Amino acid sequence: MTRTLSLITPSGRLTLGNLLGALRPMAARQEDAFYGLSDLHAMTTAHDPVLLRDRTSEMATLLLAVGLDRATLFRQSRVPAHAQLAHLLECTAHTGELNRMIQFKEKGRGVASTRVSLYTYPVLMAADILLYRPSVVPVGDDQRQHVELTRDLAIRFNATYGAVFTVPSIATPAAGARVMDLADPTRKMSKSADAAGSIFLLDSPDVVRRKVARAVTDSETGPAAVRADRAAKPGVTNLLDILEACGGDRQGITTYGALKKAVTDAVVAELEPIRKRYDDLAADAAHVTDVFAAGAARCREVTAPVLAAAEAAIGLA
């Protein structure tokens, strides 16, 4: 069975889009699975330390609340090998490669003050991957470039210093539910975007109802108005996708009002057990801490031989 690795950055609050597109597939695959909170990545742009701490705690509790209780859960910062290997890989990477990285182009160039960590972020991501020696990395188009860099660094390191890393192949995973922003259905629902367009996993039923009620549709009327057409009717299509992904039934729905009511009911029903489980876990914060501490200990065991081999190969041991 192929090892599974996935990290989520606590740069915001987990959304319905995260649940349907990522967390559900993660919950379905928990054998030899390592799921982490990449809190080091959350510091590549300006951040509030208190907010980072709170979001990390909330996200850790939510990972358990959505059912990720059989995988190895950990915080990236609690596994020192991630940062240690990143430096060895920085000594392998070239500035020309990092200049071409999408994250730096989009967030760093033209900004008065850019953190060096944003520039080197893809190298830390490479370390995140190579430490666990997965043979396959499922990746979407937005992260493909970073995994290609990971492969390049692994190949170069192996060729220069000796065979240490497994060079992972890239796989395109089956598409999960694609949930778009309610206020701007041309972009994905984001955990760090304006709250008006994102449904967060801990939103109350009343908040969900208000957000869905304000969701963008269009001006078409008549029984044919409620139909999927991503190009012409992105808002309506998004609501239909959410309804289907949450187990709702669109049969007999002919008005936008009825569609929004059905979506609200389906989303509330989807989130209710998660919110209840979250409340139970939040009341026992020590349990969550223990789960992630045990996960980090397991990660340290798994990553130590890889880091030691890399250090020996590069001349540090």
C-alpha cells in the first residue's frame, strides 16, 4: 500500500470546500497516512502569533472531529527534521529555480517587504515530502510545480552525494468536490478569504443560512433557471454541486429560493455532527494534544533515518 502524506496550512479556518474536496478523501485513506498541520508554512507572510496559535489549535481539533483518528496526525514544527532537511535542500537548490515558483511570483514580487521564507517555501515543501519517502504524490495543478521541484532536488542530491531520497512520481488524484466562493463563484472557496463567501466548518446553522441566502445566482427566471452550466451560471452550478456533495436532492427544485433552502438544509446536516464532535473534543483539549504529540513522536521516528542518511551523504556525519 502506498504511503499517503498531506499537510494543511493553518492560514485560515477550514471550510466546506476543504471538507468536501480534501478531508473526505483523507478520511477514506488512513492506513500508513501522515496528515500534518504545516504551521511553518503559515509564517511565510505577515502573521499574528496569537491568531496562528488559535487557528492551529482549532484545525487540530477539527481534523479529529471529521474522523481522521486512524492516521498519524502531527504539527510540522514539532518534527525538527522538516526544517533541518530544508536547509540541506537549500544547499542543493538554485536561485533560478526558486525565481520561477508560482507562490513567489504571485505574493512576493513587487511587494515592499517580502519574507525570505516565502522565497524558500517550495524547498521546505520538498523536505516535507522527501522525509517520508512516498513513492507517489497526488497533486493538483496548483501544486504540481512544487512537486516537480521536489523531484528535481531529489534527483540532483542523489546524483551529487549518493542515493538517499525516493524520487516520487506525480499522480493526478480523482477530483474531489469543487466548492466555489459563494460571493464570487469564479474562485475556489478559501479558508483565508472573506468570510462572506466561505462556509466554515464551525459556522452555526444561522450563519450558514445567511451566507447561502446571499449567495450569487443570476437574473434568469422560470423552471429552467435551476440548471448546471458552469460558464453561464457559475453561482447556480456551485449551489447545485454543494447540494449534491452534501447528499441533498435537487428533484423538484425550480426556483432559486427553493435551491438555497435545500442547500442550507443539506449543509447544516453535513456540519452538525462535526460541530458536535468538535465541541466534545474542545472540552478535552488534553486528548487532542496527546494525539498530536504521539503523531509527532511517530514522525520523528520515521524521518530520523532519512535525515541521518542525508547528513551523512552531504558530509555532516
